[in-house]
Amino acid sequence: MQSPIESRIETIVLEVLDGALGTKGEGVYPVAVRVKGSAVHRKIEVVVDSDEGVRIDQCSFFARRIRERLEEDEELAGTMGEDFDLIVGSPGLGEPLVLPRQYGRHKGRLLRVRYRDPEGLAHEFTGRLLEVSLEENGGTITLEPLPEKKKGKQEAAEKVTLELASVLEAAAEPEI
């Protein structure tokens, strides 16, 4: 459960992102807002993404706007102090995909996916994300499992389609 301070910080972040339409922040959406630390020293982490990926100048742009709003907000006056860290960044490689919208940006990449089958058993595998179908109430992803490393002729692995609701965790994997 969020504290009133955390809730206010999240509201400010969302307002800044919404207000960036038509600017260098166009297309950026929030993934997570985390508030850590005590009233003496807070650390605020804002994770943003976009369908094309987030550039460093966009992170700087949002960091400046969010800091300005946090410092001038009357509700937070006295509770934040001037000694707080603000970090605005994009999800890194290996970080879990949180929103269905994030899957589209990873089309063609390797994903490590943990999911629950219809019987409720958890499974994990790594495959190349081939298709993403987003719908209002969920959607599906289609992956091509990595071939097993065996000598000789191998049959192509069968594609796997998963409901997003069954995905427990998915993260992009580095390719070597």
C-alpha cells in the first residue's frame, strides 16, 4: 500500500509524462515509480519506456521536469526536503517486462519466459519473440524456442503461443 507521499509523487510523475505530448518526451510512458528511503533522504526511481526505446536526452528532459514539479509542490513541501535522489531511466536488458505494451518493442529478440500452463504448473524457456497480439483484455505472444545444441540435422522447434495472462515473468535476454 502506498503512503500519501508515494501516491503524490506518482501523481506528479504521471502529470509530467502526460504533459510531454508534442515535446521531446512524445511517446514515452511510465513503467514504474519507486520511492525508497526515509524522510531524511528519499530515492525516487522512475522507469519509462516507449515503443521505439527511450533516449538518454528524454530521460534528462523528464528528470528536470519531475524535479522541478517535486520541489515546487505544496503538498510535498517539508516532507521531501531538498536532499532527494531522482533517477529517471529505461528498463535495462534482463529487467522483466511489466506492461503488455512493452512486448512489441522486443519483437525479434530472445525472451526468457516463465509462465503457468492450464494445469497451473510453472514452466520456463527461452525463445525468439515472433508475434505480439494485444487486445483490450490481454493478448498473446508467439515465440520460437531456441533449438537444442545437438550435432546433426535438427527439426525446427514448434512455435509456442502464450496468453499474456499466463506469463509470470518475461525478460529480454542478451545475444552473443
